[in-house]
Amino acid sequence: MAYRRTKYEITALEMSPNGGCYLIAYSGQRSRAGLLIAMRKFGDELVEKLGVTDDHKITWAGGLRSSATLAGWIISFTGRTQKEAQREGELPWIAA
């Protein structure tokens, strides 16, 4: 059996009481750089599904889990690995 590097779930969570949640990507880099790579890779989908406009700015937060806020959404690592997410049930993909 070949060794596969652990990847971590990145999601976009809407900051409202009935907010939605999308799976953006799985990343082997659990860092701000990993978030930025995923956000760039799925930039068109983020703009469309999250309603991002030219007026919105990204705000970065540090701490144990890097995260960003954008257009009323929190983009962050959930703490679940890809295997856990698949076993427990994946969220809807932002690119779907």
C-alpha cells in the first residue's frame, strides 16, 4: 500500500444564522499559504457562489487555524482530514 500524505478540509462558511457551507478543497498545507492556493485555484467559483464583488476585501486571521473572511464568509480549515470528511459525509463542493 502506497503512503498518501494527509490532506485537510477547507470550507467556506456563511456568517449568518441560516448560513451555507461549501467544501472548497483538501490541502496538504495547513497554513495561510494552503488557504491562498485553494482560494486561487477555485477563485471563479468563490466569486460566483459567495457573491464576491470588487468592493470586498479579504481579512486574514491567525491562531491555531488560519482563516480568512470574505464577503460575509469564513474560509478556513475545519480540523477534519480528507479521510474523516469522506467517512462522515462531504459537504457540497463549491465547484459543483
